[in-house]
Amino acid sequence: MDTRQWRDTIAAAQDGDRRALDELVEGWLPLVYNIVGRALNGHADVDDVVQETMLRAVGNLGSLRDPDSFRSWLVAIAMRQIRDRARRRTPAPLDESAAREAADFAELTVLRLQLEGQRREVAEAVRWLDDEDRQLLSLWWLEVAGELTRRELAAAVGISRQHAAVRVQRMKERLETSRGIVRALDGACPDLRELTARWNGRPDSVWRKRLARHIRGCGYCGDTRESVVPAERLLVGIALVPVPVGFTLSLALGSKTAAAATVASVSWSAKVMGALTQPVVAATAGATIVAGGAYVVTQQPDAPAPRVAVSPTAASTHRPPSLLPTPPPSPSPSPSPSAIPAKTVLYGSVVDAVDRAPDPDTPPAALPHRPETGISSTGGAHAVLNHRGDAVTLTGEGYVLVRWQISPQYRPGSLVPPSWTGLDGKLFHVASGGGRRMDDSVSATDSSATGMGSATTGYAVLPAGTQQMWQNEYFYLDGSVTLTVNERGADYGLSVFPSTWDAAEKDITTGPAQGAERYGLVRDTGKDDTPVPQYVTRSTPADPATVAQKSRV
């Protein structure tokens, strides 16, 4: 379901449409369940807190003024319920059943997502965190997985983004300490066995400190023979833990809200629960694939939509469709930006088209040299945007390089492109380079694949009507604009560099090398009929992913 449809669904639910309310609660239940489940580490109170969160959300839906803020609003309600539960809870004697409860969500994450190796280690390390760290990690995990933005994380915790960055960094340090403990306990250190002889097997902060102190001074436990992958790289692409079979949400509503007017209760049938609990295949760890690597054909004009067939060994995840928003349907294909129509099209026109690549041996046209006094970037000379919500603001007059990296082995699926927002001035898409277009075949003889990627790594597929990107895309800016990653389906990252005309010209005029590379493509005519990027707008929406699949300036 796209953003516009979500707005309509929320509005209908506020007006008392039972079907819309059912759809709303069904779509967002898995997200709430994962936040609460990780924050409480599988405690028996998880079901009650999820129930209370959804009840309060439905009961107060009529007070929500901005549908675009529904997700952050819902997450904030969940976090308040988690904190309220912690304040109400009275300490109780620890017993074996409490120890088993505390391990439930970590075990569920490992078993349902089929985690192995260091991913399994991260899930098990969560047991060693304090309540406050687990609450923050429940949000950070979903931020890294592409389900939340840093802005939504900070709002849910009730702190600034700067403070959130500090809190997350400290939590990550304690998580890494806990990973070391999990690793050491799987080892055969005799001193560690002696130290833990009196341990009851239940993770807590006291034993975390004792074991961490031992590991720091132990040559055996501190000797990591395997390269330790940062937690954020391991968590990228991990799907939401499916809601367990048999979980029933029953919301008994009053008549205080518009939504409650025609709804007495909401409960899930066995069919709905079955859809939410299909087996999950977790993405496997691996190095990021550079965009210029093994990528193959995507959809061409007037061609049928590509079928994405991922092999059983490929990286894949299962999520409710409602948690993977896709851009609205694109307009009908228009002429290729590389072939400007005879009629002059002034700056600000829509340029949304699927264009065909020129022959690799065809040298590009001359790249007009526009004035360049320099570009400043909030991300510095090399901004790296890896997660949904990451953004960089560019200001000045000159050239900008956006370099693509796509990682279908972490999270395959439909690729939701980035958007340019808050444009003040002019922004042109002037050239494409990097030696390869993303729909170039893996080899000269391979023309059968239909997505960017392969059967062993997984596929990334562009939405219908999207102009195919190259490894390096060059833009010219005169003013200021913000570029935001809208990653939701396939995993990708962007590197953004202030550049120069000389660098762009050198890149696109580099000739083919052994048939594996191609010349670049010049799109700049030197006039105001040069294409603008897709998904550009002068407005600054709350969520840049709501920018329609249509260039608006």
C-alpha cells in the first residue's frame, strides 16, 4: 500500500469505517509487536502491552491531525506503554520460569528468522542489556532494518536527535560487550567455567560486568579469531519477527472516537494470523556489492513487469505488504531524457521516463560547462547515506556526484528511490557515468535475468516507470536542496560528493574496457530544458518518501 492509500485508510478509519480500521491495525500490529517484544525481552506482559498500545491508538485515532505522522505517533504510544508498565511493575522473586520468559523473544528471533553466526550472536546478546538499553535497542534495531527513521526514534524516546545519537552509541557499546560475553560463553575457557560455576544462568548487569572484566583480562576469551562485523551491518535486512500463531488482539471500544462509532471489536481470524506468520528466511551476511558489479536487465519501455525469482539460498525476507510502502503508480512512459523533443521544454517540467541505454561504444556528447563556485555539503566531502531517513543538504553552485551501492544480499525486493526535497533554486541531472549502467548484463551472453542482482545474492527491482540509474550520477545545483534515502524494500546506500565539471567529464568519456564497461551519457543541453531528477519537489514534507513518483518543481 502506498503513502496516499495509507492516508485514505487512516481518514476512513477516523470516520468510522470498520474495514479501514481492521486494515490499519492489521498492517501495523507486527511493528508494535516487535518493538514491545524486544523492549520487554519476551516477558509474559508483551501481549498485554501490545493490546494496550493498539487499544489506545484506535481510541485516540480521531485526535491524529497529520496522517503522515501516524507511524511515529503509534511508536510513541508503544514506548509510553512500555515505560508505564515498568513503573507499575513490582519486583518479584526470580525463579526458573522468569528466566525462561526473559529468553523467549531472543529465542523467537533466532528461530523464526533462522539467524546464524554473528546475527544469532547479536540476538542473544540482547538478553544481557538493561531494560532502558533494550527499549532503545528495540527502536534502533528497526531503524537499521529500515522500518523507522532516526527522527521517529528520537520522537518515540522523547529526546532530540543529537541526544538520541549519544544514547544509541552508548547502547551499542554495551551491546558489543554483551556480544563478547555470548562468544566467550560458547568457548572452552577453564577460568570462565570456574567463574560461572555459581551463576544461575540468568543474564543481568552484575554478571555482565563480572564477565566483561574477565574477558578484558583473558587471553583466551579476548582472542577473537573471527572478524567481528558491526551490529548495524548484521541487523540490516533482518525482517520483523512474525506475530506468533494464536496471538489474538481484541479491542473492546467505547464511543469516544469517530473510529469507535461503528466498531465494537477487532479480532484476527486464523487466515489473517496465518498470513502474518509464514516462515522467514533471513538475509545472509556478505560484503556490499558495488553498483557497477553484477547487475542485469530491469524493465524497459512497453515491456512486462519483471518477475523476481530469488533462489532458496538467496537473501530474502517476509514482511506484511503494508510495511513495505511503494511509490505511487508512475505516469505513462514519456520520451527518453537523453533525446529531448524538438519542442523546447522549460526547466521544471516532469522528467519521469524509462530510457534505453546507448551502445557502450558510443562516445557521449560534449558536457556543457556551467558556472561552478563550489558546493558545500552537510555531510562533508564524502557523505554516506546507508539507512532510510539519512539525508544530506547541498548548497552552492556546481556539480554533485551521487554514487550508488545496492546490497540485495542483505535485503532484496523493490527498490524505493531517494527523493530531492526543499529545492530552492535549480537542479539539473546532467550526466551518467561510472562505467556501467545498472541494467547492463552480467556478461555479454547473459540476457535472461530480470532484476538487478543474481539468484545467489537476491534481486533489487525498480518501480515501473523509474529511469534506470548508473553507478555514478552527476547533477548540477544552483541553490540548495536536500537528498533523502527512502530505503524500504531492497537495501542500498548512496555516497554523495561535491564534484567538478572536470571530474564528471573525465568519468563519462572513459571508454569501454574489454567490453565490461561503457562510455557515459550526457543529458545536459546547457539550457533550461535539461532534465531534472525524478522525485524532486520544492516542498519539505514530514516524510520525503511521500514525494510522489513524479518530478515536481
